[in-house]
Amino acid sequence: MLARRFLWLVAGLTVLVVLGGIVYALFSQQLMKIALVPTAKFEDAAAAPASAYSDKSLWIARPDIGGNPSLWTPPGVAGAGSGPAQAEVFFIHPTSYLERSRWNAPLDDKDSQWRARLFVQSQASAFNGIGEVWAPKYRQATFGAFLTSKAEAGRALDLAYRDVLAAFDYFLAHAPKDRPIILAGHSQGSLHLTRLLADRIAGRPEAKRIVAAYVVGWPVSTTADLPRLGLPGCASADQAGCILSWQSFAEPADPKMVTDLYDSSTGLTGAPRGGSPMLCVNPLTGTQGADAPASANLGTLIPNEDLTQGRLQAPGVAARCDVRGFLLLGNGAPALGPYVLPGNNYHVFDYALFWANVRADSARRLAAWKKR
């Protein structure tokens, strides 16, 4: 079932719930901090060994488990089973834990796992036409960890990443070794994916197996991050072994909440990110810094009114990369619900806006990988 709930990134919706329905346009970053940043003591935990992920219950999606949400497709789109799997997909879901009572989500938290399944169904499903999706559960950092500079926030993200790393090591050991790999994530998932690229792909034989890495909804500095990731930014639509990244905003865009944190941070190379351009690969063209009309959008994922199904609307919205590296939407962005974040930030919809293009892009890059 695809519902408008699929399109939660939950920041906007959560603030509405937590703050008792205050007019959304009036929400400030400070109010979000008060509502969502944990006040509890950070509870550290031992790293999970890769062998722990032999337990099927630690996966939201895996080729050998039932009820796999990544197998969903909208009406009229052939999904998994329409042909043999040609690739293996490792997908890291975005933040779905909203509580402020803990810094990291318990793996048995029903609400966060329910949301995580919805994310896998609406986002990772874009890849199911060509590959088998593996999407691990992990002790994700709570949403409030992204709204504070407290040391506990960094420790929470480190704990979450250790789970992702263990799951990926299990994936490498047990996924078919004769198939190429697609890496993908969103938001917190993409943050962990950048570290994974640096730790497990850069300079290793596995880099030759990578069709593409979709680091979506998280800023990647072209100077302070990209050189450590082991793969270049995608420069052409038929390039294999490269990285795609974008962050969606409607105009007039106010990305201050993103740039304030980005400009004060240090990249994976150890260099400051401040003022550096962000990697923007337009999903409508598959190239960096591009401008594309609505006619290039093969389909945006739209939920129906009773929240029980979804469909592709084509053409979708136009998009262009700006000078700083944000993906700016053209006029006529579809009505996708009340979950647009402050500053016209369409973060919630980074995959939904371009669902059909992501599907086509991954198939095209897989074909290029095979030729290479």
C-alpha cells in the first residue's frame, strides 16, 4: 500500500504533532530543537558484528524474506519478477525515529520501523526493476540529533553507522559476488553512505563493482568530501561507477538551515566545507549542474486522496542545479501534501519527485557498467 505517509520525512509532520498544531509557517529552528533534541543521557552500545545480520529480522528488505516492501511498484510499472536480477542494491533508509527520550532508536521500536518500511517501499522501490534490494535495520540517530551541536549527537551517529557498516559487511559476504552493486540512501542514510564509501569502497576492489551511488538528500562537498569517496561525481548520463547527489528546493528557496551547518563543518578530507560547492547531479539529466524542462521528468510519485495507492504523474516538475549546488524546482511543483519543510525545502520528496527518472537512470548506468 502506498499512502501519503510514504512521503513523510517526518520532520514537518512531527513538528505539527509535537507542538500541537501551531501554524506550520511559523515554526522556527529553535522550536524544533526544543521539541525534538533529546535531553536524556547518551547510552553507548557495543558494535554489532557482521554475523548479527544473518538474522532476517534485522532487515527491512532482503531477497530471501517475505513481505519485502522494496518490491512495490506503482500501477503500470513492471517490478521485481519481470526479469532476472542483474544487480544487488544496498539501501540505507532515512531517519524514522522521532523520540527525544533516547539518542538512538531501539531496533524493536514499532513506530520508527513502520515508517522505515514506508521509506523503503517508496524510495528503494525505484531500483527493484534491475536489482535485489537489501535494506538493513539500524540503531539510527533520532531526528533531534541533527538539530544540535551536542557531543551526544555525534556519538549517536557513530553508533548508527557501526550498524550500517556491519550490515554492509554481511551484504558483501553473502550477496551474489558475480553481480554489480548499486548503493543508495536518503538523508541520514546518505550521511552514513558517504562514510561507507570512504571506508569500504575507496581504494578497494569493490569499487569496480559499483554501478552508481545515490547519495540523495545530504550535501556532498566537491572539494572537501568527494576526493575521499573513491568515485567521481557523475558527469554524463551513461557513466558508471560514479556518485549522484541532489537536495530539492522550490523557489524562492531559503536553504539557510542547510548552509549554516554545512559551512561550519569539516569534510571527510579534513578540509573545511565552508563556501565550497555541493555536488548536484540533476536526476532529470544524469549530469552535473544541469537545467532540465518538465518534459524531461518521466514521472513523479503521487499519492491518491484516500492514501491507499499511488500513481506516476508525467511529465513531472522541471529542475535545475544552482551555483551553490541545490536542485531548484521549476514552476508547477505537484501537490504532494503538507510536508514541505521551512525554506521551501522539498527534502521529503527527493526521490518521489524524480522516481521514474531514478529508475531509468539506474538501468542506464547498469548497461554502461556492463559495457565497461
